[in-house]
Amino acid sequence: MKTSSLLMAALLLLSACKSESPKHEDEHEHEEAGGNEAHGAGHDESRVHIASEMMRDLRVTTARVNERPGGESVTALGELTFSENAYAEVASPIAARVGTVFVTTGQEVKQGDKLAELRSPELGKARAALQAAQARATAARQAAERKRALAAERIVAQKDVQAAEAEAASAEAEVASARAELTSLGASEDELRGGTGAPGFVLRAPLSGTVIERDARMGQMADPSRPLFRIGDLSSLWLIVHAFERDAVRIKPGAQARVTFAAFPGQEVTAKVGHVGQRVDAASRTIPVRLELDNHEGLLRPGMSASAFLPLGDSGATITTVPAAALQRLEGGWVAFLPTDTRGEFERREVGRGRTLGGDVEVLSGLKTGEMVIVEGAFLLKAEVEKSSGGGEAHAH
């Protein structure tokens, strides 16, 4: 009986030890978990830190989060050109030899400035004809005056006076004709030179702008069919794009279009639809669309290729966009990186990605209009995040 009681007490003691052991293990695990949680609370995953030595080699550019019309749009390719309202090709009106050239390529000129002096024998003939006509007109006027004086004294008949006045009027008409001929040759009477040599005339700028091309060389013969100078006002340019007919008919003059250039990646300018063509190209089934751009800063040049994003129909609600390179894909989704006031520190923000719109993408959530995002350098920041995440997992193992 005593032995049985001892055995029963040993079993109860063993059972109590087993029931207490898991409790101590759970408390230990809980303490470890709490410690890990406390350690993790000091690490902010929304921030990316770059070492100062890496910052020296990291090229970072930013772009502003934009807001634009969210209606349907179409992309069309085109090329910059001069505005037809501010472009001129200046040629000699007659065959002439180039004398002094007053301007060079890239020079700014005002309307009426001298471009070049040309000399031509034809102008000598025209000038001689004008001088002869002026001499005849002077003689005819003097003869008419004498006739009128004699008629007042009843020495000559009135019909002689009328004949003399008719002769004077005819002479004046010849002078006007000679002047008109000189004007048609591109010279005015004030621009003609005297002397026995061939007279010269001056080509002048028909508008204010920049000398785009200069083909005039001293001593060369100027051909009236070939321009000597090309002058354009570069402060306003045209972008001619070609839209498919099904889209072009929905583009409205005056609409605001967005334009990007291959020469300036990540930059975008606004243009106004100035004109939609009236004829469909039979080969490409496209219609030319003219966009008008402001270029007061002088960055754009005729001949540059561009992509235009044109709204179709009436504009709808606005959407938020950023350059496509600003959004990077991580395991958890799309993120953008924003600069902070601390050097080497960037904010990592999750965003909702929408449609691809040319070089931009639509942002559905996570960013606000006007905020700045990292464009160039975003991929390297993404790599740093992935590197940090990988390192943390390895440490955990």
C-alpha cells in the first residue's frame, strides 16, 4: 500500500513538470518575438538610404507629377518646322553678282536690315531709262508752261496748250513706268548708285528673325530661282504630325496637345492645335495636323522629331501622370521614389499604375499632383531596396 502511494506521487510530479515546460518555452518564444518586433520597429521600410560614397556616382533627375485631360487621346509622330507666317526665302529678283554680304548664319536681324549688296547691268539699263524719262518729263513740263504763258498773251492757240499738257502727262507716265520697272527688279531709286559702273541694289530682310541659311558668297552670280538667304522667327514653331483619318476627324482646333522630343527625354511641352488638314493622304490614310509651339527659350530647332499626344473629342476628367521611368516594379507592386530634405535619403511610396500613355504612365493612387519623383536613378534605388531585402532574409536564416 505504501509502495502504491509512492508510485502515484511520482506520476503526479512527472505530469506537473511536463505541463509547466511548454509554458516556459512559450514565454521564451514570446520574449524573443517581442524582442524581434522591438528591433524591427526601428527600421522604416518607407525610407531608402544611400551611402554618401554611392551618392557621388548616382545621377538623379526629378520630374513633377502632372495632371492632364483624361479623355481619349492618340499619339502621332511628326517633325518641327518653321511657322509659315514667320519664314522667308530671300533671292535676287534678277541675275546679279553678289558684292558685300552684311550678315552670317545664326545672326539676328530686324525687318529692313541689309543682307547683301548686288550689282547688275540690267539695273543700269533701267536706271538710264528712268533718267531719260525724267529728262523728257522735265522738258515737257517746261514746254507746257511756256505754252500756257503764250496762250495767256493770245500768241498761241489753246489747242497748242492742250497738246503740250498731253505731252507732259505722257512723259510723267513714262517716269512712273520706269520707276515701277525698277521696283519690280528689287531696287528703289534711293538704292541705285550713280557713276559709270553697273549700279547696285541691296537685299533687305523682309521680316525680323534669325538667318537660318546663307548661300550668298562675295563674287558669285545670284540666280533668281535660288534663295540667297533663309530667315525665320524661331520664337514660334510648327509641329506637323500625321494622324490616321479616323482619329484626325475628332481632333479639334484649339485643343491642347502634349509634345515630347527625342532630344529631350523626360521633358514635355504644351502645344495648341492650329489646323487640321482637309485632305487625306491616299498612301498613308493620314491627315496632317499642325501644332503651334512656343520656343522663346530657343531650345527647339526645326527638323527635330517629336511625338504628340492629341485629345480626341471633348476633354473629360483629368488624370495624374509621371514619366514611365519613375515607376519601378518590386515584389509587392509598383513603387515611386521621392526626394527628401536629407541627402542620401529617399521616400519609397507604393503607387497604383494605370495606362501607358506614350512616355508617361497613369498613376491611380499614391501620388499627388505637384509632387516631385525620381526619374533617372529610380532603377538604382529599386536595386538598393532589393539588395537590402535580400540581405535581411539571409540574416534571418
